[in-house]
Amino acid sequence: MAQQIQSSIQELEDQHGAGTYHKRKLVIVRGQGARLWSEDDREYIDCVGGQGAANVGHQNPYVNRAIQEQSQKLVNCTELFYNDQRALLLERLARLTPPRISRFFFCNSGAEAIEGAFKFARLATGRTDIVATMRGYHGKSMGALSATWNKEYREPFEPLVPGFSHVPFDNLEKTCQAITEKTAAFIVELVQGESGVRPGSRDYFLEVEAQCRKTGTLLILDEVQTGFCRTGKMFALEHFGIEPDILCLAKSLGGGIPMGAIGISEAISTKLFKLAHTSTFGGNPLACAAANAAIQYMEDLQLARRAEELGQEFMAELRKVKSPKIREVRGMGLIVGIELKEKAGPYIQQLMEQGILALGAGPTVIRYLPPLVIERDDLRRVAAATAEVLR
Ligand SMILES: *Cc1c(COP(=O)(O)O)cnc(C)c1O
């Protein structure tokens, strides 16, 4: 019976979904913390973590309550009006981000946060050129895609937005050469996520920040994946002590509810005009209430510290794995990758058969993005299963 239901769900999705996703043959119907259950009631340890959207865990008690309560009051309220939940979230984000970031535009996804960031950068500088990094990932709408590096995603859609160029990530000389008085903005991830879990170096970010200031180029940090405690700090920029002019947030901001935000400096805000950028659902009370609850939970339960500690233990376990197939284990907090000397896909499949859901990141990297509430024992099981499949 369960099997029948499962296959009919898969059939419906396969038949009527647009067909742009790689799907695993697994119907997920329920979650709790860092566990997920399939239609046939099999339990999985979740190291996909909603691809970064589930930092506070599934069925988070704070977020659940906030959504329930807000749904009894007001779900929808455009930015034509003021709203209590929105005001609260603005104040909270301003407090948590560096002093330079004092204003926020709310949107609904990561790609939207990137799109808006580029528009703001053009308006604020009067310049058009954007420098991005090789292996960078910023989303797939036309502007965001122009900054994304992967040619498979980009080339079928050219011509993209003009004015974009790419420099090697973590290469100071090439990056500084590309950032000039003509550059509107430089956009970068602090840990490249989708392309293989690659943290950049401190010196690189500090020097690039200086070059941006020297040339009047705006520094855009894409913390869509690294934000909200993932790397062991509320935001990864805290590891490096850098201050962006624009900070892009999404994924775990809404505690699982779709939400994005663009943090900007006061100076940028003064260059914007009314209706320069808008979004019908941006800053809606349901998403804001969920975000307020998610952030409160992160602070009350010190999720950043937990990610830092568990991440170090998990990486230490993985580094103990003796396998000729492993090239490198790397990460920051609980964004962790194992680069293999061969394709990662078959091993991700084998982990799934053992009840562990992990992600890819480029062809040869197994990526782990568990909810930060994951139990130590679960992470140990993940490390043990990884050792077994890679043996
Ligand atoms: C996921 C991601 C995006 C795009 O976010 P979407 O919500 O999928 O549009 C942008 N930047 C980074 C670093 C991401 O990880």
C-alpha cells in the first residue's frame, strides 16, 4: 500500500513537474529536527538540510508557534503599509549585522537578493561592471546567473546581463587587478558552497575589501548559504572581520519559509529612489514572524557555537577515515565537504541506502549541510557510514 502511494506521488511529479530537477527516488513527507521520514516510514538523518534552508531544524518549535500565531492575525501585508513583525525583523537584522549594514530590503529567495544587490550597486555607483569569482554560485535568474560561474548553467541562456567578469577565487593579484575605478561591485561567497565547499583565506578577503574601498567599488557578500550560524558564527564575515557594503541573505533566514534580504549601508540607501525596487511578497508578516522566531531560536540555543563545535568534531572524524578515494576534507562549522578522487554521486546514493541524506557540490564532492540542531550521535553515525561507503 505504502509502496503504491509512493510510486503514484513520484509519477505525478515526474509527469507534471517542469522536469528541471535531478530527483532521488524518495518521497519525503515528514521531518523533525535533523531527521526526515519517507512515505513508507523509513527514517533518514538529514545532511541536506533543505540545501541550507533548515539550519534551525524541521518542525522547529519557535518557528512552528510563530507561524501558527501569525496565521491567526495577518499573513499578507505589502510594504505599502508598516507592519509590527517586519519592524521587529529590521531592527533585529540591523543589530546582528556589521554597523555598516543598517538597512534591509526584503525579498523571497537567494537569487532575488542577488538581483536586487546588483541593481542597488548600479544605482549607488553609477557604474555598470560587476566582478564575480570563478566557481561562484549566486542563483539562476538572469542577473544572478550572470555572476554564477558554471558554464552549463550560463551558456544556454546567453546573452546574459552585460558587464560581468570572473576572476579566480582566492587569487588576490588577479582579483585586485580586476577591481578598478570602473567597477560597480565585487561579489563573493566567503565559503564557496555549490561548487565544492571552498573557504577563502582571511588575507584575500581583507585585501580585497581594501581594494574595493580604494576604488569606490562596493563589496557584496553572498551569505545566502553561509549565513545564520552555518559556519560557526551568525554570519561568516565575522570570521574574517570584514564589512561589506551589501549583504545578501536568504535560505535559513525564514526558518524554512521562503525569505531573502539585502542588507545595505546608509550611503547606498540615500542613492535609491522610491519604487526603484519592490516585491509584492517581500517583508510579508508570515515570513517575518518565522524569521524573527528562527533568529530568536539561533540566539537562545547558541546555534553558532554548536555549529562550530560539532563541525570541528565531525571534520576530525572524517579526517580519520583512511581511504585512498579521499583527496581532502574541508569546511567551516557545519558546512563540510569531502573531495574525492572520483565521482561523488555513487557514494551519495550508497549513503542514502544507509539512511543518510547528503548533497553533492560539483562532481567530486560530498557535501554535508545538516540542520545545526543535529545530535552528536547522528553526526558520528554519518561519519561512520561515510567511512564504510568510502572504504
Ligand atoms: C542557494 C544560493 C543562492 C540562490 O538562492 P535561491 O534561493 O536558490 O535562489 C545564491 N547564492 C548562494 C551562495 C547560494 O548558496
